[in-house]
Amino acid sequence: MFRDAHRRGRKLLSFAETEADGGRDLARAAELTHDALLRRLYLRHALDEQRHAALFRRRAEVLLASFSGSRSSFEVSWLAPGERGLDDLRIEKENDEDLLAFLHLSERAAASRFVIYESVLDSDPETQSIFAEILRDEVFHMNYTEVQLRRISPKNRGKRLFFARATRLWRGYLRVAMLLAGLVAGIVLVVQYFVVLPFFALVAKRAARREPVGFVSRSPKLASFGSQYG
Ligand SMILES: [Fe+2]
Ligand SMILES: [Fe+2]
């Protein structure tokens, strides 16, 4: 997936979108929290994610600018999802404990994915250095969320992490299920178009061949019924 520079550019663009989304959600979380320290940390986190988005977008533009013409737009985002961030989380409905637990797991997953991306990018040192730079921030995000979760929820930390993990697993399952449903729907449509439709077209064509050509005189009996004066 990262071998082709054009696909790499498209992938970085999608990463940029996810990072920017995460940044917006964290800015909202900073507005909503009543904890002064968390507000500062959420704001710093939001700024980091915005900066990551800008770094990915700039690099994607450089990579994509070196290509012209149309290329395949097929992307399998769940195979290389980048940082999933807050991923459909409704910030307004989450308390700080659940938010920190979810963030901690997301940042940890992102950090381990970015280690892999960085390791396979030897052929593109510029993109590699961007991943290395972002990875440092992701490690900070992963650590501060755990420290803060311990601070505000020392007794329920394990429970919060368990529920956050279950939620992430459920969402992962839904993503795969939706992808499979889309694939199956596509296959059914193709079969309908190339197998069922030609079959009915053939039957209709044969039936049309049996029909007499041109005007056909109706039987006198029927004709008399047809006339309003007859
Ligand atoms: Fe990030
Ligand atoms: Fe992050």
C-alpha cells in the first residue's frame, strides 16, 4: 500500500482528514471539561492533531503533484487506518474518564501503526521523517491519557479501559461488516446486470420473434365490440 507513491499520497490525505477531525473533537472536549488541567492537555492535544493534519496534507500534495492522469481511487482504509482518533465518538455524551480511556487506546494503536509505517518507508525518507515526528507526539498522547485516567479514576481505571476496548472492538466489527455488506451488494448487482438481465432480454427477444409483424386485422366479432356505434 505504501510502495506506490500515488496511493501513498492518497493515503496521507485520508490520514490528514482523520487527524483534523480528531483535533476538532479534542477542542470541543477542552470546552466541555470542568478540569483545568485536562482542558490544557486537550487543547495541546488538539493543536498537535491539527499540526499532524497539516504535515500529512502538505506531503500528500507533494506526492500527488508528481503524478498526472487518472489512477485508481480504490482505498481499503480499514487495512491502514492511520490514527483513528475519536472515531465517531460523541464528545458531548462522554465523561472525562471514558474519553481518556478511549483516547489512550486509540493513541496506543496509532503509535504502534505509525511505527510500522515508518519502518516500511525507507524508500521515501521525507514521508518517513514525518511519521517519526508525529510518532513522538502520539507517544506523548498515549502516556498523558493514561496518567490522567489514573489521576481522575484511580479505582475504575481497569473498568473504563475494558469498556473502551469493547467499544473499539464493536466498531471495528461494524466497519468490517459494512465493508462486506457493500461487497456483497456489489456482487449481487453485477450478477443481476450480466446474468439475470441478459436472460430476460433473451426471453423477450424470442417472444417478440413469435409475434406477427405489421398490422393484424382483428376478428369481426371482437371488432363489433370495439365500436361504440355497433
Ligand atoms: Fe495525531
Ligand atoms: Fe494523537
